[in-house]
Amino acid sequence: MKSHPQFAVIGRVNKGKSSIVSTLAEDDSVQIESAAGTTKVCQEFPIRIDGRTVITLIDTPGFQQAPRALAWLNAHQVSAADRRAVVQQFLTTFKNSDDFVDECRLLQPIMDGAGILYVVDGARPFRRNYEAEMEILRWTGQPRMALINYIGETDFSGEWKQALDQYFSVVRQFNAQKVSFEDRILLLQAFRELHEDWREPVEQSIQFLQDEWQRRQRFAAHRIAEMLVEELTYYHELTLEPYEKVEDYRSDLEVKFHEHLRKREQKARSDIEKIYQHVLINKQEKEIAKPIFNQDLFAESTWDMLGLSAVQLLGLGAVGGAVAGGALDAVVGGSSFMAGAITGALLGAGSVFYFSTNRFASIEAIGSYLQGKNIVRIGPHKNKNFPWILLDRALLHYFSVRDWAHSRRETLVLQNDSGYVGDLRQSTKRELTQIFSTLTKKAGKNTQEAQIRLGEIIGELLLHDSKKLNEAYQKD
Ligand SMILES: Nc1nc2c(ncn2[C@@H]2O[C@H](COP(=O)(O)OP(=O)(O)OP(=O)(O)O)[C@@H](O)[C@H]2O)c(=O)[nH]1
Ligand SMILES: [Mg+2]
């Protein structure tokens, strides 16, 4: 037996074996297809922590001819005591032939000492013809557990469980595409019970995984805080010759500035995807695309979403000059009360030179040099909504990525109907408002302290289950 436990994932073709391997090993490279017979040879996928393999999962081809194989075994059995030997004899007989190719391949790792994870599809009814493969697995004498996966919405787990209980010491439900971290830990705890020799190494793996999970959370919180600081402090300055006008550069400056902010958000997202081992394995293949949130950071719809109502945002502090803002609606053209109020708030703060729309940063003249040269600056982005939108998008992205099973290969889309920040505790909102405002003013200065505190607050938010976050952070 190897120094760490090995589990062969076994079952009939197209039942989600590779999906379970991919989810458990957090590996996007495992081949998963809707067509039967995708996995042709056994392949090992380690669960690695800190460069060390703690458990190996073996993806295997599916059973194709179990009843015929069982008939062969029965014909060669002398007594129940020699069943394992007969399976070995089956391997020796057919290993180099064209017969029972898949059965030989899938049985080999089991006979080499791997435990069995037998996968069935609980969305389809149980049929007696599954008994042959279960019986063969029993003949191997290896520790074995059954997993009821669901490739669909229907639930036949009741009848499956009755049958599986006859052949497997542990039977669990495990949805390859919808498991949480806790589900994975529960599964490992079940592995621990399968074999005395595996108890300690599996126990250790569970501990490693839990530590790793916390590490990821800390790193992600820090990365989000860093992104917010980058975004809220970024500005760009330009020195104009006396004969040049801001208008000569305006659209170029605005485009580049906002593009820069988009890229920084995107970079933070891809770093977080990496922390959770979601990597794009093939950029050409659309089906294996990594999570992509299509909404543009500065799209109007983005600024309308996430439950950030005008009232909530105004409650967050963007009220200075709100009255003047109301009057400015006509000037800005077609803007809502909120847009007007926020523009007003900016005006109240003074020195606003040009407006585009409220979701874009404006260019300001900040002084003049000798010889009539002028300096203009775009950024930092002063809109009070901006940090909240960034934070909300970051939280949505984080929870989606963290909870996204590696076996899911469709494109992850941002659910834009429910945000988190609107429901944060009033005290948390207040502290964040203060940090955001400090940061916006501190462009170019030392922001380390604010970033650390921001990381701590975000770390708290990330600890929660995404669904429970709203409940946990209800208003005071
Ligand atoms: N909805 C849903 N689909 C799943 C789930 N598990 C697997 N599938 C789908 O079922 C199909 C087969 O999945 P695989 O993981 O390739 O199955 P397999 O048993 O390895 O198949 P072979 O290698 O061909 O024997 C794929 O289209 C998967 O996306 C699940 O939990 N939910
Ligand atoms: Mg497969």
C-alpha cells in the first residue's frame, strides 16, 4: 500500500465519475463530456496541499460488460475464499487481449490496493443489471463506498440506497456539481471510516484541507482590499502646453482611465480564481471557459444593480450638496434623483471641472505651472457609489468562484439581482464609508493602515456562507 490512501472512482459509463474526481481534486483538467465512454484509461489526480499529495483519486473507464465478466468469474470460482484470486486471474487472462478492455483497466488499481468509490446516477431509477458490477466490486474485497450523484432533477435515491446497502459499507449522496467545502470534508470523514490504515492519513488530510481553506479566505480578503485601494486611489495627471486644451485629450484620458480601473478589477478576480485553483486550461475552447462576469464595471446596468437603491446610498453619506444636485438634474440631463444628488455632492466638495455622467470620473484642472502650462488630473474616482459597487462585485465574484465545483464547465455568470453591501450592518457600513473616504483622499499617500483594516473587515464577510451573509449582516 502507498504512503497515502488511493481511491479509484468506479461506475458505469457516463455516471459522473470524472466529475467527482474533478470536484474533489479541484482540477479543471479532468476530461468531462456528455458522451459515454469519455474516460478510456485510468488517470491519477492527486489532492495536493502545499506540494504534498495527501490522497490520490484515480479516474477510471466505466463498466461496459459487467454481466459477462461476472459470468466468467462465477465459472472460475472454486470457493468463496478465492474470489479475490479469481479476479486476479481474470486480469491476467484478459489484460493483453481485446476482450474486457475497460473492465481490466478499471479493476487494476483496485487490485493494486485502491479503495473503491462507486458512483451511480440517483436521477435515474435503479435496475437489477447494476448488480453484476457491484458484485464484481465485492469480489475484490477492497474497502468500498457508494456515492449517489445526480445528473438531473429526479430523485431515485430511496431505491438506490436499498440496493447499494447490500454491497457497500458506506452509502452517501454527493452531487458532483453542487458541493460545498463542508460536503467535501464530510466525504473525507467517511473515507476515514473505510479502512483502519487510512484513518490517520485521512484525518491529517482533513486538517490540511481546513487550514488551506482558511488560508485561501485570508488571501482572498487581502486581495480584495488591495484591489479596492488600487481602484480608489488611482489617478492620472497630464501637463498641458499653454496652447493645448483639456478637450484635446479628454476622451483619450477618460477611456484610458476607466480601462485601467476595469483591468485592475479583472486582475484581482483572476488572482482570486487562482487562489481557488480555477485556471483556464485552454483559452481556445469556449466550453472550458473560466468564470466570466460579462457585465462591464461602468455599464449603466451595473450601477443600477446589486440592490443599491438611491436611498441606501444616500444613507451612506453622499449627501453634501444634495439640494444643489437636485437643481442640477437638468444640466446633467436625464439623470435620476440619485445621479443628480451625487453630482451635487461632488460639486459641494468643489473643484469639479467637467462632468461626463455620474458613473465616470471627471477631469479636473489642478493647477498651473510656470510658462502657462496647466496640469489636469483624472481620478481618483470620487463617486460615492464606486467603492460599494466594487465591493459588491468582488463579494459576488468571490462567493461564486469559491462555491463553483471544478466539474462545472459552463460559463459562470454573475447573478445581478441580489447584492450584499446594501444589507451590511449599519456599523460596518459606517466604518467602510470612512475608510473609502480616507482612501479617496489619500491617493499617492500611505494607505497601508486603511488597507489592513479593510482586509480585516472583508475577511469577516468572507467567512460567511454566501447565502447566509445577508442574514448574518442584517441591519442593526
Ligand atoms: N447536472 C449534473 N450533471 C452532471 C453531474 N455529474 C456529471 N454530470 C454530467 O454528466 C455527464 C457525464 O459526466 P462525466 O463526469 O464525464 O461521467 P463519467 O462517468 O466520467 O463518464 P465516462 O468517462 O464516459 O464513463 C457530463 O455531461 C457531466 O457534466 C451532476 O452532478 N449534475
Ligand atoms: Mg469519465
